[in-house]
Amino acid sequence: MRDNSFANSGFLRTITMTEDEETVLGDMISFFNDMGWIDDSTQEAYDSLCEKYCEPSPFDYEPYEVKK
């Protein structure tokens, strides 16, 4: 019988966003950096997200054709 449990597994999620959406995310991070993060239990995840956003790799971006 196959084990379908994910008890010791993690998941990675890829999210695509437009430049405008990325700008909004930056504004949100800036706000929370100024005001303080809201949940001590997720502080480490917040810090990790901020690092990924503030120090992206050029390989994190893919060009796409803008439809007008």
C-alpha cells in the first residue's frame, strides 16, 4: 500500500505576478517594516519573504509579451 501522507513534507509554491502587483507587495512590506510585523509566530516566514523580495535573483524573472 502506498503512503500518501505528507506529514514530514513541505511544499514550494510558484506565484507569478505583474509589475504592478509586485509594486503593491513592496508597498506592503515597506508598511510592515515601518509598523512592525503582526504575528510573532510567523516572524521568521515574514523575514524570509522580505529577503526574497528585496534581494531577487535575475533568474526569478521571465519575460512575457504584453498584450495591448
